[in-house]
Amino acid sequence: MKKIFYAAFILFLTACGEASLPKEFETFDQTANIYPDYVDVTVPQNIAPLTFHIDDEGDEYISRLSDGTSSFTYEGRDVCPEIRDWKRLKGNISVEIYIRQGEKWTKTKTFQIYKSKDEIDPYISYRLIAPSYVTYEDLTICQRNLESYEEDIIYGNMINSDEKDGQCINCHAYQNYNPDRMQFHVRQAHGGTVIAYDGVLERIDMKTGKTVGAGVYPAWHPTEKLIAYSTNHTGQSFHTQSKEKIEVQDTYSDLMLYDIDRHEVIPLENDTNDLDCFPSWSPDGKYLYYCSAHYEMPDSTNGLSREYCMISDYKEIRYNLYRRTFDLKTKSFGKRELVYDAAADSLSATLPRISPDGKWLMFTVGAYGVFHIWHTDADLFLMDLSTQEIRPAQEINSENVESYHSWSSNGRWIIFSSRRDDGNFTRPFIAHMDDKGRLSKPFELPSKYPEYHRELMRSYNIPEFMSGPVTIRPQEFASKIRKDSIKAK
Amino acid sequence: MNKSISTLIFSLLSLIAILVMGIVLYSRESEVLFRIQEFSLFIPTHHFYETSTIYPGGALSWASAYMTQFFFHPGLGVSLLVGAWLLIAGLLIWNFRLQGPWAGLSLLVPLALLACLVQTGYWIYYMKLQGYIWVPTLAILICLVIQLRARHAHSWRRCVLLTFVAFFGYALMGVWSFLSVLLIATESIGKEKKSMTILTCGYALLLILLLPQVFYQWIYCQTEWSQLYLAGMPCFQYSHTDMPEYRYAYYALALAFVPIVYAQWKQESSLFASGVTTIFFVGMGVFGVCNRWYTDTNFHKEVKMANSIERLDWEDVLRTSLDNSMGDMMPPTRVMVMYKNLALFRLGRVGDEMFHYPEGSEQQHAPWEVKITQVAGKLIYYNYGKEQFCYRWCMEDGVEFGWSVNLLKYMIKSSLVTQDWEVARKYINLLKKTRYHRQWAEHYETFLYHREKMEEEEEFKPILPMSEFPDRLDGDMTLVEMYLLKTFSSGHGADKYYQEMTLICAMIMKDIDLFWPRFQQYVVMHQNEPNFRVPTHYQEAAYLYSVLEPQRPSIMWPGMTNEKALERIPFDPQVKQRYSDFMNFNQQCGSMTDEQKKTAFYPQFGDTFYYFYFLMRNQKTN
């Protein structure tokens, strides 16, 4: 009896093994419609398996992933390779998809997933936030292991929020990809900037009266205990018709420097007519890049506020890219130099980020304004810093929004925000860049469940690479945030 | 009377009472229950489960959201709920060995559960706990089942069980699990040695006290410290307003166990004593339910009207507006007035009947300021073509109060109108995964990328032209009606629907300057239609404004004053006559205050613009 049972059990296990490919089928000259679109993308060796969902209708599905030496077959509409299988696929992966409709099997055009030898930083972090306008509830700054699907919360606002005192969190940033040196802001309840530096955790109140307000968009100096910020007075208004839905504007914005050791805010020149924003250091720390627009109130405003006038003129406000030299000894900045006169091209350039090798400057371009994540025309552009030549990054742009972007530590990968899936929810995409500055077709951050991003009602905000995970627990952050802050000088 | 016979009789009475509760619930609240289901969401996916369970008690909320779906058919939903209550009553009788008249005490818990449900009122728009309608019922049911299974555990086994139930229970059910812990611990009373009983109960209390702290430190990083002991319970706070009265039913639910536990220890009481005590407590329970039942007529009318609008049953909206059978007639809320005007507008009768229905601006009866944005903003904006604002408030409310079927539906419809196809597809795909809204989603899926099909659809026909206007940056400051009145009354449009709205809003705003050009444009746009006549209320407004400002240059007849033009406009004789009657009556009532006049004039002139213009003042739009 026992033998029969074991035999039946082995038979059962065998039956659960790999599906066999159909013997008879017709071939179709087009690739299957899959989500996310991983057709002919280039991925790093150490990325988690790319899972995908077959959108084409059918009664049965069989897919095979092979690299010439190993192959794995999967049944079903969701193709979810195991991590161990994926690791065995070391070369470029051919993906064959067979779809049965009625009695007939069809093989769609085989596509490739190219595995690059360039590794990617093992972690990214981002804020998950619903694309709402005024309200917020559950905000989390998360870290994701790119080599698996593991996602942890670095800090979530709900641990220190209740119905009466909400808390907004934003703008996480790291010094040189180092997860032990990070900062993020907390607004409203227990507001301040949380700075972690090699185990020392502080909450800083940066409102000193010397600037428009506290620090907003951060940029860690690559080597020193200094963070440059823009400090912004931001407002928003709503489109009554446009798909862009919302217009976020700064009525005032300046730059400032924060000295971590001295707890001191050092303002840069404060010109109310210049709207400076999104600082970013060059990899050697000798230049601070940023964007800036010039806006002067009309002569006759009939008593209207600056905010009202700027709302009326919102399409005329355009940002150029500038940089300033930085003297580390005196902690002072030189005069501003124009890097890209976007306004002359009737464009508005924001979010300058320089590649770790200092060769490339990537930035976001839209027709106007500063908050391009809501501008459907926003695209990523590249400037070759050796020639000052500028080109749109066509290989990775889409018809919808591309905005925030960051470079991997080896400069071979770019992670950027895009709303190409549905126009409303931001998803992170990753693209490879070769040594000549050529970009590959980007791929969407892989998920354990292929349709995860279709279901997720939150956007990924500020995707940043990290060399490892943040090890401070959310509860430790929460405890520090509840305690008294240090008042910056 | 034999004890077993009296047990049977009181058990049966309890059963019958629960059935009656179900019938009353269904007959009085089916529209509200349907709406509650619309404000809930259950998607059978991993992601939905994982999202639900990031807080302690999430699994209970998830399971309750599953059960809430069945209120799509209110009869089915109520039947399931009543079934659960019957089980609860049965388990109470069995677990606590309620004999004789004590068996009637099994009704107390279902009564408290009913009170938790029917007290909600406007809170249905603000409730953050998914599936809250089923949460207490499921929680109590699970606790009683655990108690049933744990009855025979003794000494150290009971403590192991306590640990197990507390640990997993807190994660899955939140603080409801502590009821289970207490029930298991109290089982030891009288069965174990006194020292063991003290040890067990002390251990249970220690678990209740410390376990949430352990979870806080090591597991849940999205729960605020003060919420640890409220996990799995609905929160009755909105912004800075605390509403303790909503907690009374939950206190009653907890207290309902006191007489039941007492009865367990007083098995030998006389029939009379136990009968009187049972009747007293059940009476208290019934009184409590009646006291907490939210019977506000306007709330129920608002809900019914909204359901009818979403079914495109415009006549039912109007019938509900006038329905006297739904409770005490009271002045309508602005939401009801807006729903009524929308229905008349869709039926093409607004110009003739707008003032035939009650007008008013009664505040919603709730212990906080109820905003139209939450109650009706999405529906109103969508139907008047302000799709970006509809979408915006769906997003804002989804973020703040949680995603619901209703929000997804409006996000789909508004995205279809704005041709934001891809995001509409996203929400359609989500709704297609639900049990009862798949068909709805598949219907709207047919419009994806097919504007021409939308133009043929009865629902979209009047909305599409109204949604076409130049883009600008704007904000409604959460004042839906005022925003619509201002934007429409100052707007210009070549579309007939849009144009008529500009005229209606100018009339409601009582703005003479805005009225005349819109009135003129209305006449020009419609005058070549067969059997054209200017609707009565528009005539009344034109007649009144001509009389009020006789020397103003006429817009209808350039070069003339209003006084002269009056003779040329072919007003209906009745329009003139009623104005004349109105003024005569006004002279007769000369010494009356405006409030007295409002009452005196209403029977004769309540259905005229004259009444609205002169006597409906200081209406608080919001």
C-alpha cells in the first residue's frame, strides 16, 4: 500500500513539473502584448526576475525562457520566473510565448531580454504617494532590493500621525549612495529635517528666518558634511480641462547650504525675482548645478498678489540651467554661470543630475514651469559636458511624462520616473547607458506579481539608487522625530 | 414551566427577534446599505490583501470588505448578516449555557451590533475602516467560535492557547482578539483552582497590555502608538472633531457580555427573576437601538436620490424629493436641491418646474461639518461636465478615506469624458475583478477609445458638450455649489445644455446683470425650434427684472427701456397674473416679517421665481 502511495506521489510531482511546448502551432510575426513591456530590453545581471502578464486573449499560455544553455517553461498568463531559475539564465534570454485559442496554438514572435554585464546598485529607495492634490494619508519612504522583490519601509508617516495631527514626509536623499548618510523631511506634526550620518540621528528645524523657509529639495555634497537645498514657497492650482490636472508653482525659491556639524544655514544670494531650484552637485563637489527662472511682477498688478500674477503667467515661467563654483575652504559659491538657456528655446529645464564620471548631464525639459511630473510633454534630455551638445534622450522618452532621474553609482544605469503606463501614476523605469552615451530601451521596475503596478494606487516618487539598505528601523526614526529638534543657526 | 421548555421559548423568541431586526433593517435601510457597499471595495488579489493587512486587524477588515460586497443585493446582504447574528445568538446560548429565560440575553449582542450599524448616518462618507459594517459582527462571531473551541482546554494549555490567540488574533483582528482572550481566560473561573484562575486571568491581562507594544516595536511600523489599542475598531474622529457618541454602541456591545457572563454563573435563578432581568436588559437593548438609529429624513433622501441618479432614474429623484413617506418633512439640504435641479435639467423641465419642489439649505444633521465634496461633489461635478474636479475629489477622498467602488466608477466615467483612456482602463480593470461590478466595468470598457459611442450614449450625451470649455487654472475651495454657480453664471457657451445652465445659475444667483444676456441668448438659440416657448420660470425672472428695473436699457429690444420692451415680450398671461397676485398679497401682508411671509406665501406662490427671489434669502450654499 505504501509503495502505491509513494508511486502515486512521485507521479503527482512529475505531473507538476515543467509544461511541454506544443508540438503543432502556427507562427505569428508579432511579439505578444505583454505587461510590463519587456520586449528587447537590457537588464543588469543582478536584477530580480522580470515577471510579466500576457495581455493577448487566449485559452492557454505556455512561455519558455532560454539562454542557449538553460531553459525554463511556464504555464499561464502570468509568467513569473523563480529567482534561482533566473540566475541560471546568465546570457541573453530568448522569450517564446505560445497562446492557444480553441484548438489552435500560435507562437508569437520571440523576443530577447539582454543581460548586461554592468551591475546595478542593489537597492533603490522611493516615496510611495497617491497622486492626490491636497490630501494625503499613508506616505511611506521605502527601500527595494533590486535583486529580489523585497520592499521595506524606511519610514512611514502613519507611525507618528493621527486624525488631528497629520504628518507629511518627503525628499529622501543620500550622500553618494550611502544608506548610512541620509536625510528626509517631516512636515506638520513634529516637523523638521531628519538627518542620519553614520549612526547619528538628528531632527533639525531649519527655519531660521534667513531664507524663505526650511530646506526643501536636497543635494548632499559628495564628500563633505554639507547639504545644499532649495527653499521654496510653493502653491498649486487646478486645471479645469487639461489632462495635466494640476499646476505646482514656486512663488519664491532660493538656494541655501546646511552645515551638518555646525547646524548652520548659509543662504546664497536671495533675489526674490530669481526662482532657484533643484540643486545638484557635480561628482567632484566643485560645482553646484541648479535651475532658475526669472519672474518680475508686472508694473500694473491692480493690487493682485504675486501668487495670482504667477498663476496667470504660468506658461511664461521657464527655467534655465546654471551652475556655481564652490570653494570648500570658505564654503562660498562663485557667480552663476549659464549652462543651458532653455528659455531661449521656449523650454523649461529642471532637475540637473550629472553622471558619476562627470561626462553627462541629464535633466528634465518641458514647455514651461518647474514641476514637470504633472506636465505630459516633459522629457529627459542629455548634455555631453565635454561638448555642451544637448539632445533629447529619445531612446527612453515616451509620449507621457518623464521627470525625476538618478544615476547608478557606476554611471551605467539610470532610473527615472515615467507616467507612460497610464498618464497618472508614476512608475520607475531603468535604462542602460553605454560608454558612448547610448541608452537602451528602458524596463519597468520588476514586481513579484506582474500586474502589481496596474493595481497599485500610488506613485513612485524620487527613485534613488543606494549601495545597500538603510538599517535604521522605522521605529527608531519615529522615536527621534517625536523628540525635540535641534534649531539650526 | 420546565426550564428546557422556557429555554426553547426564549431561544425561539430571540431567533424571531433577530429575523424581525433583519426585516426592519432591510425595509428601512436598503438604499443606505446599497450605498455602503458602493463605498467599499474588495478585490480578490494578493496586492489587495497585502495592502489591507499592513495594519493590525487588517485581515478582519479584509474579510469584512468581502462580506460587504453582498449588500449589492441588500436583501442578500441583510440575510447574511442576520445569519451571522443567529449564529452569534446560538453560540452565546451554547458557550455560556444560557438556560431558561436567560437564553433571551443572546439577543443583546445582535442588538448592539445592529446599533453599531444603523447609527452611522453621514459617517458612511467618512468611514476609513474598510468593511466596517461587518467588522463587529465577524469579530464577535470569530471570538465566540474560538471560545467554543477553547472550552475544554485546561490549566497550562489554556495559557498556551491564550498566547496563540492573542498573538495571531491581534495581527488578524486587532483589539477584537482581546475579547477572545478575555472569554478564554474567564472560562477558567469556577473550573480551575483559584490560584490557576488568577494566574490565567493575570496572564491574559498582561498579554492585552503588552502584546500591542511588542507589535509596535517589531512588526507594525505604520501604526501610531495611541492607535495600538484601537486597531481594528472604526475611528470616529474627523480632522479636529471627535465624535464620542458613535462609540456608545461599541461600549454597549462590550457591556452586553456582562449580563451574559452573569447569567452563566446564575443558572439556578428562578424563572421569574431571570425572566424579569432578561426582559429588562433586552428592553434596554431595544431602547438603545431605537435611540441610536439614524432616522434623518434628509440623509435617507440624499442617499436614495444619489442611487437613483446613478441609475439614471431621474423621475425617481423627483419622486423622492417630494416623498412624504420617508419620515418627517423638513427643509431640504443643498445636496437635495442640487440633485433635484440636476434631475429636472436632465429631463428638460428645469425652466418650468425648478421651483415646484421644496427649496432650502438645511444643514446635514451630523456632529461635524459635512461637506458637499464628500457627499455629492463627485456626482455633481461629473454630471455638470467638470470632470477634472470630479476626478480630483475622487482622488482626494480615495486617499483620505480609502478606495471604493463608487470612487472608481466616477474616476472611470470622468476619465472617459476627458479621454484619459489609459487611466480609465486601469480603473476598469480593477472593477472587473470585483464580484458585482464586473458587468458595469465591461459596459464602460466599450467606450474606451470610442468617443463616438459615448456621443450616442444617453448618459454621456448631455455631459460631453458641457465638458468642452477652455482650460484655466482654478480651485473650488471645497465649495461645490458656489463654484458651479459662479463658473456657469459667468460662462458663455454655444452648446444648448451649457447655455441653459448659465441662465439657471444666473437666476439662482439672482444676478440681474448676468441674467439678461443669458436670457437673450437662450431665446436666440431656441426660437426656431418647433413649438418653442420660454419656460415659465425664465419668463417669471425676465418679467420680474423688467419690472424691478423699468428704466434699464433692454437687451432684448435694443434702444428701448425694459418698461417699453415689456409690452413686446409675449409673456404668458399667467406669469403676469401671478406677479400681480404676488404683489397684492404682499401688500395685504405688509406688517409681516420675512419669515412669516415665507410661510404665508408658500401655498400660493411657493412654485414661482417671485417667491424664490423675494423670500428665499441667505441660503448657505456650500
